Amino acid sequence: MSQSLYAAGTTAGLALAGDLTRPARLTVPDLLAWPQHEAEVSFECATSGIQHHRFTGPLLHDVLSAAGPVFDPARRKDRLRFLIAVSGADGHHALLSWAEIDPDFGRAPVLLAATIDGTPLDRAGAQLVLPQDRCGARHISGITSIRVDGGYTSWA
């Protein structure tokens, strides 16, 4: 994707950063090129009540795996120290563990939604969607960055 298109604001983008071998900048069109998953979601929003939407997009796990997290793939437990911080344009943040989205552990079908109710999110930006959450508090609109951090080697 050209930097000028991103800077011009015609499409929103997000940065994948942190402990990754292949950090990247992605747009909604980039996310639409991934295998798409669909989720019918109902969640309780503190400001506007119950929300019902249909989201499509790639799984967060698939996108982050392609970015090359720096854990040792031969050691399953090495993944357990990795955290994922998601930030939105409106200042909202959510924190997930790698184990939560990993198929060997929690296997949560967390989406990086590229569409909502059939409408592409090109200008608004991708959304973090956790279909399993009853409360919409970890739903992040207009994702600006996703940071993977495995720096938690000791809890002492």
C-alpha cells in the first residue's frame, strides 16, 4: 500500500508492532484479502444498549501469526507469556493474551472485522470483535495499532 494513500486519509490503517519478525501496516482492503470469517454478535453497550451486528474479517490469530511472533514454536508454553494490546482511534484499549486466541489453548474466534453489516470499514478502520463477550467493552473501533509483547519472562 502506498504511504500517500494512507496519509491522505482515504482509508484507515493499523500498525502491527512489537515482538514480531514482520511488523506491518494493514488497511481494511488488506484484511479483506485474508480468509474471511463471519460472526453474528450481540453485546451490551454501556452508552447505547444492546447492539446486534454481523461482522466479517480475518481471525486475529491468523494475522498475528503471519506477522511472526518471536516465541519458540517448539515450546508451547513460550506462547503463554505473550500479550496483545489493541488501541483504537477514540482512545479505547483492550488487552488479550496470546493463549486466549491460540487454537492450542482458548481458541477464541476474535476477528479483525473489515465489514459491519455488509459495509466495508475502509474509512472508519478495522474493528476488534470478540463474539464470545457479552459486554462490548473489549470491542475496539477504528483500530490504530496492535502490539504483541512477550517481555514477561519473569513474574518476580
